[in-house]
Amino acid sequence: MVGQLKKLEEEGKIKYISLSEACAATIRRAHAAHPITAIQIEWSLCLRDVEEDIIPTCRQLGIGIVAYSPLGRGFLSSGPKIVNGLSKEDYRKHLPWFQLENLEHNKTIFEGVSEIAARKGCTLSQLALAWFITKETVPVPSPVLPKWRISTRISGHYLLI
């Protein structure tokens, strides 16, 4: 597949090649065939398993990282109470993170990070986004309310100044 994308790049039809949700081995194989510009992965303060192999691989190869769901699919902005408000149709009801058997563990994480945010004088969402900036990663949050989007993104940057 990367070979075909490389042809498109050589023809000037695309400018860069990126991957989404690839494992470390796939990233290495693809990068060996042609330089990969960025990887899109799910990464948040809740979901950090990518730090074991994917993040180090990208750092070693000089590949940019775009983190989607940096607010843990809403968990970091709402906390454990979010589970009670999910409709039957909400796909998050089926994710392990939102299952009742995992809720106590996840609540502990939420409370710990909330304490840090309170000490810093910011919201948990702002802290989470600022954390990504320190990781030289582009977080892609998608809050529901437009006014919240701007406020959260800007405030996350100000935390670092």
C-alpha cells in the first residue's frame, strides 16, 4: 500500500503519507518503504498503552503524532458520571473503558488527574490538552459545544506559558 502512495506522491497527487491506528511493526515496515509523516492514534491520560511501543517507534523514526480522543472519549471532561448519561445507541457503551466493571479503576484515575488540575487552577480538559503539547503531539479534541472548543484549546496553550 505504501508503494502505491509513494507513486501518488511522486506524481504530485499527494504531498505526505500518514497512517492511522498502526502498530509499531507496521509503522517500521511502512517507514522503511517510504518516509511516513505522521501517525494518528488514540491516546489520552486514560489510554496510555501506546507509550510502550508506538510512541517510542515514532520518536525514533521522526514521525509526527496526532492524538485523537485526547479527552478519553469524554471521560476526562465528565468523569465516571458520563456512563449514566450514555444512550443505548452510544457506541461508547460498548468500549471497555466505559464498562461498569472498569469504572472504579477509571474513577481513581479521574480523581487523581482532577486533583492535579485543581492545583494548577485549570479544568481537567485543559490540563489534558496541555499535557499533549509537552509531549510534542497534536491533540485533536472534538467537544460538542463550539464555544468550548475554542476555550479549551486556547486555555491549554496558556497553561504552558
